[in-house]
Amino acid sequence: MRSHARKTLYFQGDASALGGFIERPFEKVIPSQASVSLPPAGGYATARSESFNHEQIISCRSAYSRASGSGDGEDAPWSALVTSVVEGLNILEVVTAERVVAQISVDYPGHGGYRRISLAGSHFEGLRIAGFNAFPMMNWGLLRPKPGASASQSQLTFPIFEQTGREQADKLIKGIEGEDKEPFRWIAERFEWMTTKRGPEDDKCVLCSLVDGVDQAIPGRSFGHVVEIPDFGRIFLGEVLVSPTSIQLSMIRAELGCSIKAQTTAGSGSVGGHLVPP
């Protein structure tokens, strides 16, 4: 029986500008910088970090994050916004950026229905990889509405994320065709699960990216939003992980696989929420 009780949104929202862990040559956590989290009732939170440098491996000039969540009543939507910004990023002198911004905005209709998601504002400024200017080719279908489209037509839904992820995964897999596949087997192993049509009932998530490619002949190899640099590791740009109840964005995720083995993320946030009663 459908409940007529007044609905309440239990917020989930967090943002972190920088963090991760080192495995080699020593084991050590990279402390999270400018991390914020919303309480279930919503509210507003900010955090800022200055002049962070961790073991000369990863550093930034400054970083800040904010998260907010509010609602105006039964008929008005609940809204959540998370933002994470890193300025003066430097990862082992190979990945640098003047500014990295991750931003997620989600509205939850008071009457239920699919949440309205926006990733507008997420971007890179002055990104350089291995000493070369890198110009990510952004997927504008995920970043801004189609010209002249209605609100419903421009709404980001699970099928749109699913289709984008499948197309990007197909491109990644086809990108290694004709190559000596053994060095790039990891690409197929990492992304082939997204090459078949799926829905939220399958494993409850899809993976796609705000970046379709990197418009620059940088050292190493690039496959869509993935860049592999010899004697450094792998870089993943603008990854979006979507489930029926949450969305997570990581603007830069690096897997270092050289003399230093580490994993780190710069510019990340997530938003979720549950309407109660359902």
C-alpha cells in the first residue's frame, strides 16, 4: 500500500580534494585534504587546506571543498551540492594542473521520481602530463543540456550514463586492436564489463567519464580518458560512477606503478540520498 506520510530525504554527500595511499617504497596513507561530509539532515560544510606536500610525491598549493543539502517542503525538491577544488596540483612532476574542479548537483523531487543530476562546473585548468599541455576532450552530453532541449530531454538519467559508459568502453577496447595486446590486457579486464547493455538491476552501477580523449600527443599511450605513461603509471580522467541511489565523480585518479607504487585521487565528490518512506 502506498504511504501518504510526509517524505523526508536522508542526505549523503561528501567531497575530498586530495587523498590516497602509498604501498612502495613504504606503506603510508596520504592524508585526505579538505574533506567534508553532510549529516543525514543536510546542512552546509566547508573545508580548506593550504600548501600540502606529502613525501615529495604529491602536493598542491591549496584545496577546498564544500557540501550543502536542503529542502523546502513536501512539494519542492530537496537539493544537494558538492564541490571539490585543487589548485597547483603536482603528482611526481608528471601530472600537474593549475586547477581541478569536481562538482555535482542533485535535486530530488518531493513527489519521488528520478533525481535531476548536473555535473556542470567540473573542469580542468592548465593540465599537463609528462611536461606536455593536455587538453581533455570533454563529453558535453554529460556536462551541459542540448541546445533547445526541454528540462526532461536534457535530464541525465541512468540510461544516458549507461549508454555513454558502454560507448566509451567499446572505444577503449577497440583502441588496443592491432597492438601487442599483452601490455594492454588490463584495459580489457578493467572495462569490458561495461561493453554490454546493462541496467541498475544488474550490479547496481555503471562507469563512464566526462572525458572522451586527450587532444595532445603526450608520451606514452592514451585510450579515451585513460593515459598510461611509462615509468610512471596510469591516469584516469573525469570518471563517473553511477548507481540507483548515488553518483561519484573523480576528476583525476592516478595509479602509480614505478619505483613508487601508490593510488591517489584529486578532485572527488559523491552525492546520494534516500527518500523515507519509499
